[in-house]
Amino acid sequence: MGNRSRKEIDFKPIISWWESKRLLFNVLLVGFCVIVMYAFWDSPMRDIRGNGPIIVQFVFGVFGANIVYTAGWFVEVVLSYLFDLKEVSNLARWFFFICGTLAVLFSAFVFIGLEFDVPFNK
């Protein structure tokens, strides 16, 4: 078995790029969730459950979404290490940022809709 030497990969620029976009991610996430919650606010289920649990779940949801966001730079770090990638293009990073953000926003929409019991209200 060969002694394949790995080049030293500087992970700091990878993490720095992703972390510099975290504020944008959170602004989009919180803004979107507030708009969706406002749209669903008059649902009968909110009157049954009350405001408190919905707000608490919103906070936990944002926290969970940020854990998922960390997967963006984690996956890039792991792939860079496994495949000796020197650098991922900015275009590829933006593509994954946009796709991941859209997936999280869609998940938030579904979660909030279910939380407010919107699919079952008439």
C-alpha cells in the first residue's frame, strides 16, 4: 500500500466563507418564517394551542436550521480533505448555499403550516 501524502488543506477560508453568509441565511429564514406565520396567524389552531408554544418551536426551528446550515461548510471541508480539493469555486458555493437555503425555507413553510394546522382547516 502506498504512502500517499495529503497536501495540507487550509480549512479556514472554507469556514470563513460559509460563516460570512450565516447572517444572510438567518435574515432570509427569520423574515420568511415571520411572513408565513403572519399569513397563518388567524388559524383556529393558534387559538387552541396559544402563542407560546408556537413561538418556542419557532426559536427551536431557527436553531435547528442553523445546525443544518453548518453542514454546508462541514461537507465542503470533508470533501476537500477526501478528494484533495484545493478550492471549491465561488459559483459552486453559491449554488449549494442557494439550494440549501431554499430547502430549509420549504421545510420551514411545511413545518409552520402543520404547526398552525393549516392543511386541515377549512
